[in-house]
Amino acid sequence: GKGSLSAPRLPLVLVLDGLRSTSNVASLLRTCAAAGVQEVLACGITPAPPDPAVLRFAPEPGAASALRRAPVRQVGSTREA
């Protein structure tokens, strides 16, 4: 019925704009993997994998798992997102 767990869900996309901290980005990627986010859009100066600084703060196997579950796409601005 309505509201059941088996109901289709809309895709969940996270847009990160202007984040500078690689550790914060890595933490958000791990959270996205746990929350079922389908895609992460990193806008502007936001660091994104394969930036080694981001991967350094996302310890394996968490980083690889997070990237498989919520791929990150770098875009120039939120308008492009």
C-alpha cells in the first residue's frame, strides 16, 4: 500500500557546492553510501575522487564501497548540476 517499504523511490542525489575540506567530502561520501544516495555532484572547487586527498580520508574498503554505491561527478557549478 501507500507508504510501504516496497514502494518505488525517487533517486536521491547529493549536490556539494564549494566545500573545501577533503575530510568533510570523504565523510559525506561514506554517509551517502549508507543512505542509498545514487549520485553525488561535486560543484566548483569541491574536491572529488580520484583526488588522493579525498581518498586518504575515506579509508578502504569504505571509499571504494562508497564510490560504487554513489558515484561522484565533477561539474562546474550548481547550475550545471
